Amino acid sequence: MGLSIVILAAGQGTRMRSSLPKVLQPLAGRPLLAHVIDCAHALAPDDVCIVHGHGAERVRSAFPGAGLRWALQAEQHGTGHALLQAMPGTPEGNRVLVLYGDVPLLEPGTLAKLLETPAGDVALLTVELADPTGYGRVVREDDSVRRIVEQKDATADERAIREVNTGVMVLPAARLKAWLSRLGNDNAQGEYYLTDVIAMAAADGVRVHGVRAPEQEEVMGINDRKQQAEAERALQRRQVEALMAEGVAFADPARVDIRGTLTCGRDVFIDVNAVFEGSVRLGDGVRIESNNLVRDSEVGDGTLVHSNCHIEGATAAAGCEIGPFARLRPGAKLAAGVKVGNFVEVKNSELGENSKANHLTYLGDSSIGVNVNVGAGTITCNYDGANKHRTVIGDRAFIGSGVMLVAPVEVGAGATVGAGSTITKPVPAGELALERSKQVVVKGWQRPAKKGK
């Protein structure tokens, strides 16, 4: 029997107090719905249908080309009504797994257990809570689920039940369509509740299995900023624990944020307040000191990133030293042994092996050879107000402090540029270039003084 997964994602999320649809709110740097879609795809279903409503176009545009089927719930009349919108495109011979766009921490392994139940039966994911107040209680008879009782309708004995409904369930599509057609909205909210299907299934002699989730955290829904923050910490903890199991060392696992994919080699150490975004790879023996942001970058074996650096769209080969207070912008490529020191910014530039720029320097749109020394305060003047131009510095060149390299310009291999020079013409290989105005001393000059009151 095939599998269709329907993700209910039409709600507005008014308690978030945001113009952004709830399912697009971020969790670990990605929309809530993205985490649910990933979990769904991990089960290899025949199709995944998103029931969307509030902010429909915005939600759809966030997932272009994702191989999804979309169903619009133009007006929200409850979970049963939402699921009904997905039924026209759902094969009757399939099973239907119902997920929620604001429940992002579910693991594929948990759902796989739900799908192990017989194909013609219904299975409901439940969880046991120490305090089930406010949740629908799962009432069993002979270990089968007979119904779900809401708190306000529950007897004293039923309120003592700690097993509650998560809303996640799997049902045979043909029967589901019939049950949904029979739903009524004779309740205080005037809505069509999906939970009513459980009692219908039991009344029709269909066995309803209750499969317990391993922990409450996995099935938590996100309805407000507090729950969003709690889910963020839970997901970060999960990611960090997985990395620690692979041998990554953290100074404090609670003070790291991974907003994407972080891949680490052996003997990696990550200090506090490090943030990793997008796709990041750290090679063997990398050390990331405190207060660093690394986004969509690769850091080679044995490289040391000192504190307070911003690295984005960059690559650093083995044995580099970066920072503190360095910024590597997109297109920065450091070869092995390169040193980029404090308050140095590199953009769209390649630095050859063992070259160094230790202090207060901007290197933009540059090609720098091997064993080059770039002095403090050096700037590649790459922008003329309309176009970017490139600076080329040959192997073993020495650039003194306070040098302006006005691109396009080339400094030959082994050349030296004296401190304080503004270079606008090519510097031949092996030669010394100086460009300084004559120093003048004005004798007897008096510094201006403030006028008396």
C-alpha cells in the first residue's frame, strides 16, 4: 500500500504576533515547515501534500521545486476541514499520514513505528505527560484506542489519564474520505475536528492503535514565541549531542547555534557563542574560539579561528590562522598556512600559501601569491565608483604599511612597496616602488587654540 503524507499548514498563528505565516517562522535558521517536509521525505512517500491557507502565496513561494502537492484551505474551519482539502488528489489505495506544519521536531524513526501497524487499521501517535491538563485524553479499551476526550468533556477518571493525543495519525485513504464526509461541526467552535474520526473508526470496527512517542519534546507544537524558543533549544541540543557522539568537543554545548548543516572532522574544538549557518565544514583539528559566525564556508585541517570573526562564503585550507576580529567575505580563498589577522577584511580574493596580512587591511578583488607580506593599513582600492577592478601581487612581494594599491594594478614577484605609497602603475618584479610627497617642516607653526569666553 502506498503512502501519502498530508501536512496541515494553513493556520495564521496569531499568538506569534507576526506578519510572517506561522509555518515560515524560523527554527535553527529554517522555516518550521521545512523541518516537517524533510521528515516527510525521509519516509519515501508517494506524495507530500501541503494544506496551506494564511499567507498562501508566501508559503508556496518559500518551497519552489520541492516536488510538493498543494491544497488550499481558503477558510479555516478546523483540522478535519483542512484534511478534506487534500483528499481529491490522494489515491484511495494509499495510507494517509497526517502531520502538522508547526510540529517540527518529529523524527522519521518515530513515524516509521506508526507505519508498522497493519495497513487497514488506524494508528494514532500519543504521548504521556506528567501534567496532561488541557489536552485531549486517549481512552483505550483492550489496548485499542476507542476515543479522544477533551478536557472539558472528561470525567474525573478520564482526567486522570496521562496519555494524550498529538494529532499525528495514519489512516487508510478510502475509509478516511468516508469518515471526513460524515464530520459535523456541532461544537462550541463550529469547526470540523479530525479527532472525531477516531471514534468513527472504532465504531466501524476498525482497530485504532495508540503508538507512544518516546518523548514530549518530539511532538511539541509551536504556537507562540516561548514555545518557539523552547523548540530552538531542543533542536540545538539534539544537533550538538549528535556532533559530540562523533567526537566534536564543545566548551559549553548550550552556547552553540547550528542553523543549517555542520560537518566536522576529528578533534574539532568549538568554544562558546559560535554560530554556524548554511553549509559549514570544519576539517580535522580545527579550533573555533568564542563569538564567531561561520556561514556557508569550509575551514581546513588544523586551522585556528580566533575570537570575534565573521566568515561567510569563504574557504581556508590547512593550517591557517584567522583573526581575532577578521572578516572573510564571499569569495575569500586562503591557501595553506595563510594568516589573516585582526581587523583584516578579505573579499573575492585569493591568498597564496604562507602569505599574511596581520593588521587593519582590506583586500578586495585581489590575487595574492605565495609568501607575500601585506603590511598594516594596506588597502586595495578596487572600486572606481562604477566598476570593480583587480589587484595582482606576485610571489614573495613585500607590501609596506599604509599602502594604497589603486586597481587595476600589478605588483611583480619579489617586489617591495614602501610604506605610505599610493601605487597606480605596475611595479616590476624584484624592484622597490616608492610614492611619497616631500616632507615639509613649517617652523614656528602654532596649533590653533580655543577662543576664550
